[in-house]
Amino acid sequence: MSGINLPTIPADISFEDFVNLVARVLKELQWFTEGNIDNINVRNLKAEKINTGTLNANLVKISAANGSKSFTLDTNGIVANNGTADTLKFDLATGLLTIVSALIQSATGFPKVEINNSTNLLGIYQTISESIRVDPAGTSGNPVLSFFSGGQRKGFMQYLSPDILLATLVGGASITLSSGATLNLGATNLINMSCSNIRINNQNAYNNSFSYVKNVAAGVPTFGTITVTNGIITNVT
């Protein structure tokens, strides 16, 4: 049975035939109410609300009234479009999910991780004013990692080919190695310092002499001396 067939009622129908006719119509209606509707009977469906357990379709597309925005689900995957560009793509074949922006946060809003598509920024926030932000382009076209506290940018690390710049933006602030930490440089590397208030072990390093470990044999260190005059190493023994 593909469609409902409503019979005509003759003018001279008998009561018995009328009862049989009503029974036949009720049977047809029961068939429809039990969900036996196929594509022969439905060409266009308009509904305010559809409740279903399973929806089988090759293509599901939800569009805005003017068609400018859409959400599409088909055998290839899922695509969301804001009317200008695809803002989300999920490829069923590869499992690759592509999104232009994202926000992952706790129930209270912070901490959170945000990918901002308008600023091309990756931000990690403890609060709105305490954060670390990564800008792949930076202000000069070079990647930069910035540190914010109190809502203000306090320092940053930036690649300025061929160098990496580590800087503070607070007057009097220091870049400090933790206690017991070691700064290792290769044999051909240099430390260039342009200030006259250089201190090593809290001693003036602009004009002074310092001991250093020259060699270690059988666990016993041998010390040498470095002499600095006007910020220049003038003697090493």
C-alpha cells in the first residue's frame, strides 16, 4: 500500500455497505498513523517540529531563512558556513576537524584556551588579565609569545631572524634564572652586554676579577681567574 485511497459514497448505499466503507477508511487511516508513509506520498513537508528516533538521509541541510548561513551533513562529513566562509569542516574519511576559531573553558569561564580568528591569536587565560598569548605574525611579521599581568603586556619573547629576543616591558624588571640554574653557551657563542652595572654573585662585574672552574680531574676542580676592565675581559688565567 503506497497511498491512502478514500472511497466515494454512493447515494443509494445501504447501511451495511456504509458500515463496511467506514471500516475500510479507518483501516487506511490506521496504516498512516502507524508511520507507513513513503516518498510517493510526501513531496514537500513543512513542519514546526519533527520528533524522530532515527533520520536516514543522504543529505541533511539546515539553512537560514535567506539561505546565507547553513549547516550541511552528508556522506563526506559536516560543513558549517557563516554565509561567507566555511567555519567548520569535519571529514568523515580522515577524521580531520577544521575550525576557524574555538573556545575551551571551565564552567566558570576561567581558565580558558581561545583560538581567535579575528586576531589570529592563541591565548591561554588564568583570568581575563593574567594570560599568555601567542601571535604567529606579531607586530613586525615575526612570531611572538607575550606575557600579560594585570591586563598589561609585561614581557615577550620574539623571533627576529636570526636572533630570539627576550624582553621585559616593566622598568627595573629583571630576567632571572632560578636558584641553581645554569646558563650554558656553546664554545663559539658570545654574551654581549651594553650596560655598566653588570654584577656577578652580587659583585661589580664591570671592573673586577672572578674565579671560574677551569678543569675537573678525578672530581677535583681547578680554578682560574677572569679579569674584567671597563666591561671587557682583559685577562684569563
